[in-house]
Amino acid sequence: MISLAILTLVCVLTYSFEIVFGLAGTILMLPLLSFLYGTKTLVIYSVLPQILVAVIGLIRSSKKVDRPFMVGMLSFAGLGAIAGFTLFYYFSASVFQMLLASAITAAGLFLVIAPHWAKFNPAGMRVMDTLAGTSQALFGISGPIAMTRLLATFHDKNTVRHYAFAFFLAMNGLRATEYLLHGTYTGQILEMMAVSGPFLAFTLWFSNQLHLHINERVFRRVVAWMILLGGMSLFYR
């Protein structure tokens, strides 16, 4: 029960951060809990808090998404997810964690060093959408790629955040379904979800309003640095 209590506390903190800034909950959670649970176990478990964040964030937002835009983004992400799911079951735990750390660190470096270079033509946007889908299926994380694409598309942080939640909800719904069909959920993972879920739902509902106090510049800089530090910390596990 101690490990479940630690899991719940860490996830309350890290996913409260995600509902404010639109990403990085799983990036922060993985290095903090990898001494208690295997990386793949945590990635599978993360589908629950990510869905909770997206649902609550969307319910409590006044923004609306453009359906043709999201359909296009999700269509290419879905293609990428097919490759990601195949690789998820292929890689060993050690290779999986090294790839995960490398992907997160690279994205963080890009956002910290060259945040204004993220300009994409239509073809580049579709490449980013496809890579985001692959990363979501493989690592349980697409925030660094999806947010880089959305930050280059929209200027208002609330719009970026809202579209990110819509994208994450769809992709994590796909991930949850695939895990169910593949028989990926274990008794341990279901116990982790059952214990932590109610605490997460309660906390995230109220944490959502904190994003109103964050300005645009702080939003972008904090997101970039959290991605970078989260990726680097995984190399030490």
C-alpha cells in the first residue's frame, strides 16, 4: 500500500502540472516512479490520468475545436500509432527506456534552444502529426511533438492547451482500447488505476483553474524546461 500511496501522491502533483500547462504529467511521473514500477507498467497505467486530464480540461474550457482540423491531425496520428503499437510490444524494457529518454530530451532541447524555429508547411505539419501518433502509442507520450506542432500553429496558450487536450483524449482513447484488446492490463495496473483514480479526478477538477494565472511567456518556457529535465532524468535510471 505504501507504493500505491506514493504513486497517487506523485500523480496528483505531476498531472496537476499537466492540466495547467497541457503536457508533461507523464514525463515528470516516469522518472519519479521508475524506482517503484517498471517503465512499461507506468506507461500503460498513464492512460488513466491522461484521459482524466483531457476530459476535465475540455469540460471546463470555453474553447471549441475546429473539427476538420482535428480530423486531419488525428488521421495522420492514427497512421503513426499503428507503427508505435507494433514497436511497443517489440522492444525490451531497457531499450524502451533509452528510446523514451532520448525522445523526450531531444524535444526538450529543441523547445528550449530554438522555440521560434518551429514553423511548418502543410507537409511538415502532417509529418509532426504522424510522429505524435507514433510517440503516443510507443511511449504513452506525444506532448513534446504535438505541442511543438500546436505552438507553431496557434499563438494563444488557451487555444494550444485546448487542442492538445482534444488530441490527447482521442489518442489515449485509442491506446486504452488497444491495450484492452491486446490483454495488456495486468492485475497490478488495474489496482493502481482503481486506487489513484478517485484522488486524481477530485484534484484535477480544481487544479484546472490554475492555468488562468499563467501568462503566455511563462507557459511556453516552463513547458520547454520540464520536457528537457524530465527526459534527462530518465537517463539516470
